[in-house]
Amino acid sequence: MSKRDYYEILGVERTVTEGDLKKSFRRLAMKYHPDRCPDDPHAQEKFKEAKEAYEVLADGQKRAMYDQYGHAAFEGGMGGRGGAGFGDMGDIFGDIFGDIFGGGRGRARRGADLRYIMELDLEEAVFGAEKKFDVPTQVNCHHCNGSGSDDGKTVTCKTCQGHGRVRMQNGIFSIQQACPHCGGSGRMIEKPCKQCHGEGRLEETRTLSVRIPAGVDNGDRIRLTGQGEAGPAGTEAGDLYVEVRVREHDIFQRDGNNLYCELPIRFAQAALGAELQVPTLDGEVSIVIPPETQTGQQFTLRGRGVKSVRGGRTGDLVCRVVVETPVRLTREQRELLEKLEATFADDDADQHTPRAKTWVDGVKQFWSRVTS
């Protein structure tokens, strides 16, 4: 066995508490247990290494000896390998391996959970929708009804004698785990089904339907219980998680419960004011643009956003004004603009363009700092 420092092996400080010591060992035991890493020859060695370190550090007397003498405390008769301090080892491994490996309780494995990415239009996400979709998965074999047996009969497992669990012994260290041959059921199939070869399930594409609730957003998940993969030999099926992805919208952008959009207006409307029709998810509404409105100015329509699937108040629609420069002008339009521009005399131009004046003043101050 490796002579690395026990604290280093478990990834803890020398002042570690008993609770944190147990947590660290549980983590390593789950990571390197041979049943979880059957193809990794190094995993078993790391598992034994962590076990040895915990056996010493979990015992107050042995830990004190190790802190004083190191590994030499257990060589040449200075210390024992068994004894007190390990009464809770069974509890630890009952917790760790009971859920992962069956814990000797004979619990059958369930089918795998599946995830499906559902793309929605913004309107579908906001108002809800009924959606159908195809999922390639494993379903119960129709020939044997998921039992895996050609004649529907099973026999007692010879490995565990029907108990569904076996004991693994390594010195003083002993745990129980689900029987690897019957999966913890205690029964074996004598005549495997010819269609599924004893697996109890087959590959198939299923068409499912899901109700999308109103107000869902990116990342929201809908759980369909029992719609995942069928479990081996007719055991419980897993679940299917439908994860929402909302497509980009031509007009609106969503941020939480609020919607945002750009509102393009002509510069005459911005200068003189106007009443415009604005699209919302519920239809058009009127909005008043006051005179001298600038690009970037925002107008909020209360309650015209999204009501979250989790409840709460409905969000708002925020419209951001964008003043458009006219294009493809006629001769008459060009002449009118030239006449308008000529009315802005040099001595009073600043009062009509306050932002331009502020910008020019900022540029002058910048150059003054650069050249000084």
C-alpha cells in the first residue's frame, strides 16, 4: 500500500473535523469504487488507499499515533490494524453504496432520464402551446412485455441464492452490494426473449405531446414522469425533461418578464411630436411621442410584457426611439430640407442641437488636455 500522507490522500487539512473527514472519504469512495470503474485498474488501488487512510484517521487513538509517528506507528508492532473506532464504517457505506450500487437491498435499476431541447417562438413561450415531438428512446419489448423472458418465467439466481445481494470482503472491510448477475432482483431469466435478447427493451422513436405552460423562458424544464428510457427487464422507466429554448424574435427581445423593442420614427415626427401605433403581443396600442424627442429615449408601456410561469406581476414593454435619416429623397424633399437647414443661423444653431454642442465642447476639452 502507498505510503503517501493520509491527510493528502483524503484531501484534507491536519485539523480536519470528524464530519469533514467522513465527507471527504465518502466522495473518494464513490469516485473510485471498483463497481463504478470496472475498466480502470488504478481506481481499485486508489479506493484501497483512501480506505486505509480513513481507517486510521477516523480512530482518535490511531490518528494521535499517526500524527506523532507517521506511518511508523503501524509498523513493527507499534499499532494495530483493527480494533475500536470503526463501528460506523457500515453506516458510511450503507449511505454511499445503498443508493449507488443497490446497497444489498435488492432495488432494481431504473431507466435513464432523457433531455429534449424544445425550440419555441416567443408567442408560444408567452401564451403557452401544445407541442408534439419525436424522441428516439428505449421502450419495453412488445414481445415479452419488458420482462426479457421468452416464456415469462424466471429462476432463482444461483450467485446470490435469491437474496439479491452479495457481500464483498477485504480484511476487516466488508460491504454488501446488489448482485451483479441478477441486478439485485434475486431472479434470473432462463430463456431470454428472442426479440430483445433478454434486455426487456428495444430502440424505438416515440411521438409525445407536451403542454407548454404560459410564461416559460430559456432554460425552463418540464418533467414528463416515466417518459424516459424503459428500465432493464421491465423495471421502472426514467423521466424525460423538456428544456425550453426560445427563438429570436423579429421585433421583441425578452429580459425576464420585460419585453424590449426599437421604435423607428422620422425626424419630423421626433421634432414635432406624433401619435403612433405600437405593436404588442396583445395587439396594437397608441403611444404619444412628444416634440423634441431624441434617439435613445425610452417609453414604457406598463403590463404589456410577460407574466412569468412562476406567477407575479406582468412585465412591461419598453420602446426605444430610433430617429431615422430619410433616404432616396425627391428633388422637392431635398429643397425643403435645404431651406430648413438654412434657417439654422450660425449664431443660434446651438440652441437647436444641445447634444451636438455638448459633444463639441467635450472634444475641445479633450484636445486641450492632450496638447497641454
